[in-house]
Amino acid sequence: MATISVVPRRPHVTVSLRLPPELHARVTGALERERRSLTQQVIYLLEQWLAEDERERRRLAEEQGEHRASEAPPDPPERGPNERRGTFTSGRSPGTPG
């Protein structure tokens, strides 16, 4: 006896797509040969496109990170224990009401 299992479908959003008739005919002909629906093909192509977009974004972020690291300003020189850490142009100490 065969067992059939039903996988619950994920919720979907319905999207209306307008295509020129010539393109629709070409697409449906190709999809019939592939035994794939237009919906399945659109989902596949969108997933592939998004995966490629994510790879490209990561690559650009890595390049920018490497570029920024190579142009980073040098570390400030070490200061002695009695040297001031900063200068104040107002002539008063920080926290002093002005």
C-alpha cells in the first residue's frame, strides 16, 4: 500500500504579471518542454537573482572594508603618563560651566 504525504503549502502572495503576447508564447513553450510552470520559473529566477545580489553585496562590502583599512590613519603616538590626552580650545576644563 502506498503512502501519500501532503506537505502544507507556505502562504503566498499573488502577483499579476503583464507580458507581451510574443514573449508569453515563447516562455510557455520553453516551460512546457521543461515541465515547469511559469510560477515555478519566476520563483526560481528571483531566488537566483537575489542570491547573486547578496554575493555581490558581500564582495563589495569586503572590498570597501579592505580599502578603508588600507587608508586608515596611523595610530596616535604613545603618550607618557603625565601628558594631556587632548586640547580644549575654550580655555576651560571639560565639565566647567561656561
